[in-house]
Amino acid sequence: MYNANNLGLLLTLDELILQCKKQSAKAQGELYKRYSSTLFSICLRYSPNYAEAEDSLQDAFLTIFKKIEQFKDKGSFEGWMKRITVNTVLQKYRKQRVFDIVKEEHLEDGEEEIEDTNIPLDFLLKIIQELPHRYRLVFTMYVMDGYSHKEIAEMLGISDGTSKSNLARARGILKTKIENYNTVTKA
């Protein structure tokens, strides 16, 4: 709950949203405290490094505060903020045109078979973070966030085939790195 002005007044999420719509700096600060870690994890998944993820988080919150009037209590407020966050990060990459150099190749969208081992989570996150921007974005959107190739294509301004190709390449890179890890740890 939110303690407004240290007066002991506890605000529900609806009341907090209302205060943010009135541009209350304290309410905005509390909203940031409540959701920054959740939204930062999204930024980190889509960004090449920690610093860019931090910048994207700040940009996302600026957009959230600017557009909070548009939230009409339909659906989840957290879901609404997550969509804004994903779109904020993707906008940076659209401006950088990281997809222009990718040639469309029709690759099978098959699952890469990886030997079942106990891979540390920090290693998995590290190798996903190391993927080239375009591969990481498509991989994250498809595998981690559940978007379809059609949705990814629309959001990134690419074709379905390019989305599939980028996913296949990302999986191939990850498979190789995991196999190398498994070889080293078994030795």
C-alpha cells in the first residue's frame, strides 16, 4: 500500500493510478517503486546491456506517466505498462534499423534439441544477452513472451520469414554455446 504524504493514508492501486493521473510526484514515485523491478526485467531481456536497459526503463516510465490518462481500467494495469515497456524498447531498435541488413531466409522453425543438463540460470541469461540484437529481440519475443511470428513481424516491421530466420539463428547460436558449456563442465 502507498503511504501518501506520510499521513498513514493507504492507497489501493486504483487510487494510486488516479493520483498519477493528477501528476502527483509522490504517487509516480510509488508506482515506480512498485513496478520498476518487473519492468526492468523486461528491458534487460530486450537490451544488449544493463545501461541500455536502465535507459529504456526510464523512457518507459516517462511514457507511462505521459499516457496514464489513456488507461481506462480495461484489462490489467501491469499488462498495460508491460506493453508500453516492450514498445519503448522496440522503438529504439526500429530507429536504429537493426533489421535492415537481414536477408530473409526461410529456415525451418524447428526446436533445437539440447542435451538435458542442469545449466545455471545466470549462464543462460548471459548467453541470451550476448545474442546479436535482432536475434535476441525475436528470441525473447517468441520464446519468452509468447508472441507469434506474425505479431513479431508487425511489431518490428519485418516479414514473418525474417522473424523465423532470426529465431532459428538465435537457437542455433544458443545450442552451440550450451553444447560447449556441457563439454567443458563434463571434462
